[in-house]
Amino acid sequence: VQLVESGGGLVQPGGSLRLSCVTSGFTFSAYDMYWYRQAPGKERKFIAHINTSGTITDYVDSVKGRFTISRDNAKNTVSLQMNNLKVEDTAVYYCHAANFWGKGTLVTVSA
């Protein structure tokens, strides 16, 4: 099983990034998918969820209206579009399904 995140980087406040997580080794379309993040010195926390068909999404309040989770079951990929980024969004972002985790991608929001 592999979950490989990409798309992180350095961006100024107000900017945008799109994270992707390419998966393999399990039946992607059968699993709800999640994005979590871990800020420096803090616990890993849930930020977004999408159901198997992509028809239901949930977000932590702090990212609602700014982040959008989506999935492509044909490509075994889940994405996170992040707009209007804030300094407090700085963290390592992880995709997650069942017991599987990626290694994360670092997002740094700084002027």
C-alpha cells in the first residue's frame, strides 16, 4: 500500500496550492479518504473528508470555504485545493485511508 502526497511548498499569505495524493495497493474507490495536517509542535489533526463516491465532504471549521477536497477514482487520487492560505495553515499535510498514511508534504505559508 502506498499513499504519496505532493504539491506542498512555500506560498505567501492569500496564495493557493493544490495537494495531490496518489495511491496504490488497495481498492481506492472503496475507501473514504481524509486529509490531516500537523503543525510544528502540535498534534496531527483532521481537516477534510470525502466519501467513496465524492458526493459527501466534510471540513474542519478553520478551512471551510477555503479548502476543497476532491477525488478521482479512475486515477486513485485524492486532492486538496487550498485557497486564501494563512500563516496558520503551515503544516505537514497527510492523506489517510483506513489504516494507511502517506509520508506527508510540507506547506509553508509565509511572507
